[in-house]
Amino acid sequence: MNDATDTQAAPEAKPATDEPLVDPASLKMTARNVDVYYGDKQAIDDVSIDIGMDNVTAFIGPSGCGKSTFLRTLNRMNDTIPIARTSGQIELDGEDIYDPDMDVVQLRARVGMVFQKPNPFPKSIYENVAYGPRIHGLAGSKSELDQIVEKSLIRAGLFEEVKDRLDDSGTALSGGQQQRLCIARAIAVDPEVILMDEPCSALDPIATAKIEELIHELRGKYAIVIVTHNMQQAARVSQRTAFFHLGNLVEYGETSELFTNPHQERTKDYITGRYG
Amino acid sequence: MPRSSEHTVKAFDDDIGELRALVSEMGGLAETAIGDAIHALTRHDLETANRILDEDVRIDELEAEVERLAVRLIALRAPLADDLREAVAAIKIATVLERIGDYAKNIAKRVPIFDHRVDIEPLSILPAMAQIVQEMVHNVLDAFAARDAEMARMVIERDSAVDDFYDSLFRALLTYMMENSHNITQSTHLLFIAKNLERVGDHATNIAEMVYFAATGEYLEDRTAGETHMADIEELEE
């Protein structure tokens, strides 16, 4: 799991040209031949994919297709599940993230995650954002920490709404605000990649629109990967979409192409609502 | 392109079926109108000519209906992939069919100009030309109904025969006008009619391109590259 230059079989993408889907210059993460097992059950089967820095990548697919499982391999979140076993090669900037010497805490700071249900700590808004930078030693002083908190809240589009009550509990915010707080918390440790697992599924349409706008704003600053059940959302926020089915990566392509002219029959059946 | 299965939401299939039925109905009316118009012209049948003018209203209504239904489908069902392409194609095809209806109407309006005494020889070529464009319209709608890209492509290939007809009619009418200046008015009307038919052929070709795209998601390469028909030249000047 260490040969970064070995370009094995490209992902099952079907670009119209021979150009790679992800510009090598913007390549952030690569996965090659990844398998994941939960006990005896194979959840991910030989998935290879490139994640670019310059865009938002969406993972779509029916429940149980493995898209969340695969997302969680990208920052070794599956390590927390005792029966989960991952093989294959996943690299972040050419560095093998499953290398025994990899500091997992550090990895998860570089590859942050936002979950389906907003999960702020039962602490103040300020503390929710300050926690990460503090334990990672990113701030040398209180004023520096204040700056990081403010900047992160601004980037997450939440600052204006909470600037006068930073000491209030994070859990007292509305669902949409809590989710943006969680994004601010992820941003605060200055990650390179942000993984979002159904970040809007518990939110109303207005809060969803705010998160989508935020994703749009964050594009380019971070490599963003979002898992969503909502195909319209994938179409709205992403530039590339990967369709997973039964643990396989069926198709990976430009979002505009995949939703207007999918190349695989299974993709077409799924996105047009003919699945199953 | 064969469908793998029905939509999980059955009402979606119903909506698409309704949209397709409307387009087919429109196509049937437009196709008949073209044939009838030429028939009325050659037999000086004023009654049929008037009926065509009346029926064009129905074609216009159907166009509005297709548009309403397609917009509703897009808004409420958020179609994707081939469903989306089909909804967009339906709107575009309806617009083109409405134009074809207008050409039939134009031809019908000229019927009173030609009475029984006139015997312009090029008039006898028009039914054969009309036959081809009518078949093109008919086949391209069959292709739409069957989502058959290959059939659509074959329709496009027939357009050059229509252009050839137009070219030869153009020359014949020009000769006719030069021979006798009394022929100019009627020859000019015939030329317009021939041009209308030629445009119907072009529109059938446009529909074929839309059907091809709806069925495959790919655009057909430009068919006219390198060809210079009289018909094409005049379009540039239009």
C-alpha cells in the first residue's frame, strides 16, 4: 500500500475522452481496490476512485449500497467498528492513511467529518468550535483561539446568528444552526478534506439550502465529499458524482453528465426511480 | 431504447405516457394536414382547404397542452436522465410540429389561387414530394414512440431526397417563368409551396435529431457538412 505512482485500473468512470476525470494537479485522495468487510459480510467490493480538491464529490446510491461505509474509510472512521475490516489502498496526498505509523487523530483533523444528525458537544457554542484547535495546539493564545473560532463560524455562515451568545449551549441552537456549528467545528482544525454523511437529512428545506450554499462557498478551500440520499441535492451541490450499488462503484462521472446521460443501466434505473 | 422497468412511482409512468400520447396526436394531425393540403391543392378542393385551417387551431392547442404537461412533469417529478431528455424533447418536438401545421395551413391558404384551368406541369411533382415529407413526419413520430434512435437516423437520410425535389422544382419553375411572364404569379406561389414542403422535411429532420438525443443522450454529428443544396442556400438568405 505504498506505491503512489502506480496508476492501476482507473475507476469505473466512463469519461467521453481519455482525460482522467480528476485533474492530477488537484488530486487529493485516491482509493484503489478497496474492500470492506463487516465480519463475513462484504460491504465494499473493489472500489477505486479519485477525489479532487477543486470540486465537491457526491456519493449516491440506495440504502445499504456502501456509500457511507466507503466514506468512512476515507478517515478511518470504520476503525471504531470492531468487526469492520478494510483492505486496499487509500492515500491522502500520496500518503497511505492505513499505514501503521499514521496518527489517526491527526488524520481525522485533516479529513474532517460532519454527520447526519447534528451532534454538537453539550458545551457552549464557543467551546464546540474551540475544542479541536485547542487539543491540536493550533492556537498559541486566547486571542488567537478567539480568532479561529470567529473565522470558523464566519466560514460556516453561522457567526452573524450567534455572535452575541457564544456562551450559550450549542445544543440550544436550531437543527440547521447545529449542523452549521458542526461544520464550523470541522473547519476549525483547518482540514484538507471534509466528509459529509447525509448532512441535511434531518433539516428543513431552508436550513438545507443554507448548508448547500455553504458547501458551494467552501468548494475549492477543502475537498468535499458528500453522501446524500437526495439526488437533487447531489445534482445541486456536486461537480462529480459516484453511484454505488451493492458495494460496487457502478459509475463515477461529471455530475451534469451522470444525471442527464448515465452510461450504466443500473445508474439510469436508480436516478430515474426505476430501481427495484 | 428499451426500458428496463417501470417507475416505482406508477403515476410517473402515467404522466410520461400522457405526454407521449399528446405528442403523437399532434404529429398525426400535422402529418395528415400536410397530405390533405397537397391533395386539396391538386384537386382544387376548397372544402378540405378550409378544414385544414380550422384544424390547425387544434394543433396549436395541443402544443400548449404538451408544454403545460411537460413543465408540470419537470416541476413535480424532477425527471432525470432519459426521462428528463424525453420531457425536454416533447416540448421541442411540439414546437416543431406546430410549425409543420403552420406550413400545411400556408399551403391550404393558397388553394383558392389555383383554379381548374391552370395546368402548371411542376404542380404534378408536388404530391410525390409531399409524400416523402409526410412519411418523414410519420416515421420520426414512430421513432419517438419507440424511442428508436436508428429509425430517427433513417428519417434524416431521406431529407436529401426532399432537397433534390426542391432543387428540381426550383429550376423547372424558373424556366416556366422565363418562358412566359404570365406564369410568374402562380409559379411563385408554387415555389413557396415547394419551399414549405422542403421546410417540413427540415423540421422532420430536427425532430429526428431530438428523438436521437432523447433516446441515446448523444448528439448526432452535423448532417449537412459539405452539402450544398439550393434548399440550404436559401435558408442562409432567409
